[in-house]
Amino acid sequence: MSSICLGINPAFDASAVLLIDGEPVASIAEERITKKKHHSYSVFNCIAKVLNDYAVKYEELDAVVVCRHGLEECLKNEESKIALQKLKEQSKQYCVCESHHLLHAYSVYYSSGFRQSSILVMDGLGTHIKYLSDLGACPIENESIFSGKYLGTAHESMTIYNAVGHRVHPVLRRLSTHNTGQFSKEDISIGRLYSYVSKKIFGSRFDAGKTMGLAPYGKDKDWKRAIAISRNNVCVKSSFLQEVDSTSKSDVMHYADLASVTQIAVEEAVLFRAKQARMLTGQNYLCVSGGVFLNCVANNRLVCDSGFKNIFCISAAGDDGIALGAAIYAHVEVLQQEYEPKTFSPYLGPRTDTGDSANYPEGMIYEDRGELISYVAKKLAQGHVIAWHWGRSEYGPRALGNRSILASPARVGVKDEVDPKIRTRG
């Protein structure tokens, strides 16, 4: 049976994915079009792009699934509100999926190729619990969050699932506090711990990659200051967040120590959770998703020390991957069609368009990849900075060979040229 499904993530790193006959054929994050880094709560452009690329009309969509998380904020954007309303009225079926974490799970499991596995989802903040109709479907590790002693609201922060065939079931949850007016320091998620430290050190919670890069320069390895791990529990210590707050901006080496402690704490936390998932599910394979798993150093700890036979992490482990999970959810749950877990190419973004040769300097269009590589190698050796552009762009934030900025590290001052002049967006 032929089908066309659209998945939409309206929240952080807003994105859309088009699925035709069970195959993901197009994906793009809103930021790739608007050039606003981590563009959130706006989906007008990414929806239009994936549909236009395959000449799909709203009324031809068999199912549309939108993640609940971030939807209210997205509907405040007038263009996005109109687009979503038209989809609701004109598509054959329109559905809002409540659980942010469930869509993370669908995105990674159904693209892993595993027939059964544990699934571990860890991020900064998922869906508000008031929207989770299956809240009682599995144990909640920190039920004390309902005691009323914490400010703010409770959201998904860690979920372990067991996947067998076409069924994905939650087996354990941990929730996180969130206070809109003031950053919560009580019972926060591992993802928000990393964001909090990154913001303190570099001024932005989006600089987690820099924190990971700074961590090896720190000498302090006492990760137990940051988190507490018991027999079946992991929690962030509010005392460590207070220590982060009290750090002076002039104390550069202490910043390196904070990064070191935080990085090791995250590694220990994800390793504990992976072993816990293996114990709870009895599976030999593991799928991981959520922003925490954009940390490649922590992922390597899982590969080396978790005891699983194989581990899969999707290229779009962050929130842009939610759109893929939504599209697959539309196919499997809304249309009730079978979908065997299978791997697919991460190159699902827009293609290179060389049709208008006026946009390219003479002699700069190469059809042969070997010739292009030789040319680029020569230019790099001469000290040039290269914007590498080949085929379709990657799905997710990682440069996987089709969209990259290249420069030779042998040239003094290359970092100062690349970072402020070329990598800035929005």
C-alpha cells in the first residue's frame, strides 16, 4: 500500500521529514533555510521545502504527525500556525504525538536495523507530564518530584524503552524540573546540567561542543561532586550548580576543571543508564537518542564499556531527529502499516544545485569527485579555507562529508579566521 507521511518537530531545532512508502526521502531543519542557528518554534519553511522537493500537496499526505512538545509556542508564529492549520484541514489524517521521548525512540530504533533492542533516551527537557497519557505505563524513578517541594513543572528527562519487532514500550522514566522564570536547580536532567555549565563558561547553552573540547584541559576528575549514582538512581547535585554559579569569569583554569568534571559526570551517567537498560530489558543491542548523545566522547564510553554487542546512534540524535520519529510514527501507528527497522543514508537534505552556472566561478564545477578532491587538497596546502559542498546535505548537526568547512591546521591563525568570519550564523 502506497503512503506519504510527514513528521514535524515544532520545538527546538524545528524540522520536517517526508516519508514515502516507508522510506525517508527528504529532511531539513528550519535553521538550514533561515540561517538562524537552532531556529525553534517555526516550521513554515521546512514543511514547504520537503513537500516542494517532491511536489507533494497537502491533500496527498496520508498522515501528518506533529510532536506536542513546543507546539504551543510554535502556534504563536503566524506563518507556522497557518501551515499547520492547512495540514490539519487538508491532509487525510493529522495527529499530535504527546511524548517527545517516544519520537526520539522511534527515530533511532526504526533506523537502526536491529530487530529488537534497548532504547535509551536522554536530553535536556522533554514533554510536560500533563500531556503524557501513558505516565503510569512504567515506574518513575524520582516520584518525589510530585511532592510539591520543587518550583516549576515536571518533564521527561530520561526514558528507557524495550523494543521487540514493531512494539516499543517504556520500562523506566526519570523526570526533570523546569522553571520558566528562573533556571531550576533541583532535580534537573543530565542534559540540562551540561547546558548549564556550558552557558556559565561560554555564555550560551548551545556551546556544549566547546565544553566537551575544553574538558581534557581540566585536571579535576572528581565527577561525584556533580552527580550522585546509587544502586538504581542518577541525580544531579544542586550543590554543584551552586559551585558553578560562584565561579569567577577570570578563573580560566577553574572553568577547565568544571568542564572536566561535567564531562566525566555525563559519561558516568550514560554508562550507568546503558547498563541499567541492559539489566531491565535483557537486550544485547542498544539504540541511543536525545541531545545528550551528541556527546561523542560519552558515546565512545558506551561502545567500550557498556557490554552491548552493538550500539546505534542516529545522525540526528538531537531534536531535529524528532521529525523522523514523527514521520515513522505516522506510518506505523496512524496508518497501521508494517515498518521493519532498517538503516538509511543520513544524506536526506537538499541537493547541490549546479544548474545556474552563473553562481559559480569559471572552472569551479566538478562532476568528477577525484578531480575535486585533488583541487581541494592543493588549495588547502596553499592556505585557503574551503566550503565543501557535495550531493545532498546531512540530516542532523554533524558534518558527515557533504557539507563542511575545511582548513589546514598547519597554518597559524586559521582558527581565528574560520570561527568568527565563516561559521557565524544568524
